Amino acid sequence: ASSIEISGVSQVYVNRKGTFAALQHIDLRIEPGEFVSIIGPSGCGKTTLLSLISGLLTPTSGSVSIMGELIKRPTPRVGYMLQHDYLFPWRTIKENVCLGLELLGRKDEASQAYVTELLAEMGLAEFADAFPHQLSGGMRQRVALVRTLATEPDILLLDEPFSALDYQTKLQLEDLIVTTLKARGKTAVLVTHDISEAIAMSDRIIVLQPNPGRVLADVTVPEPIRQA
Ligand code: ADP
Ligand code: ADP
């Protein structure tokens, strides 16, 4: 498991209208294995913060590190799960899930066995050779989760992964994600608009406020409330 250190981070976007501070003076330390939710209104910098942790974006000032190692570019140590599943319709479930491994040139048997194990754990074993259109939305998000985990990232970033799902499916997937990530000691950062989702899933909730994006509150979720 890995920690995430965000020190004195500001992110200023420059466009034709001038400059805009999306995040200002953010200091956060996320512990190894911690599940953290980031909540706040649209435009408070949630996605910007995830982009910084993933290395897709370099902060205007300050630094972002994983286990003390400065993040300068995207790394396989960080997996990203998004609102949409982005599965390739012409590839089977197994082929979609193995894409990350292929890109990393990992063809070893251990990786293949791990994928098979993950598919079984997500209830997808019998769909390995099916195509995405044959699966429901919830199943496709489980496929996306397997694909993200296949390359064994230490850290998972989840950007509103439930927004396209119905309520029951969403609750099931919330449980499955927490159980799967906790069992493997992954550090997770979830972005959501939904406070009940944040309470149900996280150890800790960070509330951002917009203009400029700053930390308004940083609270630990008491165990009894999470399990209520
Ligand atoms: P959130 O995910 O909380 O909605 P974002 O991180 O997407 O917030 O955006 C934070 C603010 O930065 C918003 O006001 C948004 O319009 C602005 N912003 C995001 N990306 C860019 C960009 N590439 N150029 C200029 N402004 C941006
Ligand atoms: P209430 O009558 O308390 O408003 P709800 O219909 O909102 O109940 O929720 C029913 C049950 O589902 C409650 O036990 C609640 O804790 C749980 N719940 C609600 N939202 C979520 C969520 N996003 N994730 C997990 N559990 C939830």
C-alpha cells in the first residue's frame, strides 16, 4: 500500500480569459490503504486533484508524491476508474481487461491468473468471452474495475464511477469496490457528489470549496456510521 503526499499544491489554469486558480495551497496526506472521498460542488477542483495524483497534470506550484517519490508523469502505480466504462465493443471482456497488461508488455502467467481470479471475484467468470454489449451497465463497470486492477496499481482513483447506474446496482458496486480494495490494501480516492456514497464507502471525507479550490473540511468517518 502507498501513501499520497500533496504539499502546498496550487493549480492555475491559463486560458483566453486569463488565469484561474482551480486549487490553492492544498496540503493533504493520504495514508497507505486509506479510502478517501473528495466531495464538493461542481468546479471545486475534484477532477483537477485526481489528475494531479495520477500524474496527468503537473501542479503549477507545490508537489505530489507517492511514498515520497515525486509524481512527474502517469505511472502504472496509479489506476483510474471513470464514469463510463470505455470498453472496446469489438473486444471480448477478457481482451478488454488484459489491455493494460498488453500495453505494459506483461504476458506472464501470473498476470493472466490474476485476471482470471479477479473476473471470478466480480462474478464475471462465465462472461470472459462475451462482448461488452451483452452485459448490463453494472457488469460493465465491474469489468472496468477488473481492467483497472489487472495491472496491480497501489492506488485507485475513482471519478464518479456510479453516476450511470441505477440505485440498487450502485449500492452493490459500492460494497464490491470497498471489499475488493480493502482486501488488497489499496489506497483509494473517490470523487463524488453524493454524501451518502462518501459516508458508506470511506474512512475519511475531504470537502472542497470552489473559487479557488480549498479544503473546507477533512473528517474521519466513524466506523459505526460507515457500517450502519
Ligand atoms: P470539479 O471536478 O470539482 O467539477 P474541476 O477540477 O473539473 O472541478 O475544475 C475546477 C475549475 O477549473 C473549474 O472552474 C473548471 O472550469 C476549471 N478548469 C478545469 N480544467 C480547466 C482547463 N483545462 N482550463 C481552464 N479551466 C479549467
Ligand atoms: P432513509 O429512509 O434513511 O432516507 P434511504 O432510502 O436513503 O433511507 O436508504 C436506505 C438504506 O440504504 C439506509 O440503510 C441507508 O443507510 C442506505 N444507503 C443510502 N444511501 C446509500 C449509499 N449511497 N450507499 C450505501 N448505502 C446507502
